Amino acid sequence: MKRVYLSFADVDAPKVKRLLPLLESPEYELDFYDGPLDMDIDAQGAEAVKQLIGEKIVKCGITVCLISENTYKSKWVDSQLQKSRNKGNRVIAMALKGTEDAVLPVVVREKNLAFYPWDPARLKQLIAEETNILFNNAL
């Protein structure tokens, strides 16, 4: 089964958790860091958290970044997306429900990735398409 890593700003965690039932699918397994990321990414204790997140990302082939108006402020999201790109994960950027306009995270801007409006059905389709691409590239 394919695994999908969800990246989102800590401030959006309650909203993302409420939306999880809309994102789940028997086609893939969702994974994300389920702890607080309210510490500075460069703080002394942050290294263990970065390592744990990195281990989760390495197990996934796709990273979905759920974006709100505040996501661009999160160095944690930037770090997760950079780790995902370094690992070779496909990155899908989608607005969180209710987000009309947002400054995109650095990796999304630099790589000129498509930014999709909130649409759980479209997200499942994009994940399925990416999963097929990953499978075909492995052959």
C-alpha cells in the first residue's frame, strides 16, 4: 500500500484532523507528525522531532501540503517539503477548506508546483495519478 505524508502548519492541525475522514482512502495510508510543532525548528530539542518527521517522510512516496493563509510562515513545513523533494517524493499542494488566497511555501514557489483549491475528490485523484506514475517509473 502506498503511503502519503501530510504536511501542514501546526496552527492548522485541528482543522486538518477534522478533515481527515474526507482524505482517507483504501488506496493509500496517510501519515503525518501528530505532535506539537510550536518550538523553533532550530531549537536544541528540535533535532529529535526533525529526525522522527524525516523517518515518516522516507516511508512515503507522495507528500501533500495542505495550505492555509499562515502556512508560508512555518519553517517546519518548509523543512518537510525540502526533505520530501530531496527524497524524490512527489509534492501536491492543496488549499485547506476555506482558504481562498495564500502565500505559498518556499518549495512550492521555487519548484513552480501547481496549487489546487480545496477539493478532496480531486486530491484523491491526484494521489492516484501520482501513485500510477511512481509505479510505472519503478518498472
